[in-house]
Amino acid sequence: MLSITCKTGIRAVLFLATRLKTGDKFSIQEIASGVEGNEHTLGKLLQMLVKKGVISSSKGPTGGFFMTAEQVQAPLLNVVLALDGDELFTACGLGLPHCSASKPCPLHAAYAKVRDKLEQLFRTNSIEAISRDISKGAAFLS
């Protein structure tokens, strides 16, 4: 499962992606309001996303967080990796430290298939593609 931090981060990234064409920059407070997130937690995760190059920020009176056209073309996987790492796609479904194809847990075969499909979903869908339905009003962030 995705962490709460990661889910909030994905919502924040999608919020910014849907506003790319405006050229606006957004404060933590504006993003938190748009995604129903905690400002303190959001501030920390937004900085992590900036450090990993998933989003951008600028300082000063006209500063804030934003995304570039290049950043929205990246796969949604980049957000997950920046905030949660790759454990979602590599860990054992039962949490066993040495589970593998040669020494599988009871759920290994079935869980590995689901885990691989989830990784494919995040890897093959760009941030822009996922944000389209939000822009059209067919999907919502809050």
C-alpha cells in the first residue's frame, strides 16, 4: 500500500499538473486546501519532491511550487519512488525478509503478479495523462 504521505504527494503533484498552463506558482497553503492535506506534512513532502526533481519551486514574493512541461511528462512512478521508494514493488506481501521466487512465501506468486501490475500502472502513465480527467472535471482530488 502507498503511505499516506505518498498519497498526499500524488494529489499535490496532480494539483500542480492541472494548473501547468496557468503558469502560476502555488503556496503550501493553496496546495493543502486543494488536496485536503496537512500543511506541515505537505511542506516536507513538497521539498522532497523538489529535491528529486519531480516538481519545482522558487523563492520570493512571487515564488511557490509549480511543474514544468517536462516534469508533467514523467511517469507517476517518479512520485512514488521519491516519497516511498521501491518497496511497494519489491517487498514480500507478508513482510518476510527473504521471500523470493526460489524461496516463496504462501502469497508470493499471486502477490508478485499484482505488485508487478501496480508498478506497470505507475510506470506507464505520465503525470499529465493521469491529470487529464481532473482537468476535464471527470475525476476529482477532493
